[in-house]
Amino acid sequence: MNDLTPRLIAILRKYMRDPSASVGSTTPLGELDIDHLDLPMICLDVEDAFDVQVGHGEELEELATVGDLVARLAAGLAEKAKPRPRLARRKGNWMSTGGERR
């Protein structure tokens, strides 16, 4: 999770009015001085960088700190890493259109 924090802060800094301000995992998101209209762009940048959805709009407004956002991102990455269950499929003619021939 420590690996995620600097990368996420770098994304957030692009949208901060004062990118040189001190930012850590305990920094409240409201103190980052980011325009509310930039939230969708931040979501897209995070999704592009990590290939995982962290939520949009109201979901992000529920998060209090940078650490909360990192935790949401880590949870999304952990969910993505879980193996997907294999579905049993009936074997048939590879050109089958669904109808059985006898």
C-alpha cells in the first residue's frame, strides 16, 4: 500500500491549486484545494494509472483523507487480483448454433 501513496499523490498534485503543498496519507481531501469539477478527471487518471475503478462523484466525496482514497484503490486492486471462478461449459460442436443435431 505504501507504493500506491506516492503515485496517487502525484496524480492529485496535477489538480491542486498549490502543487507544492505538503500532502500525506492523513491529509484531508478537502484541504487539497482541488476544484470539485476536477473529480471526474482525477477518477479517469487513477483508472488509467492503476487499471481499476475507485468510484465516481459521490463515492469519492465520502472519503475523508488521502489514506482513505489509497485504501479504496488498494481494495480495488485486491479485488481485481482475485482469481475468477471458472464456469463449467458443456462441450459440443465448435460451430454449434445452440441446436443439437442427431
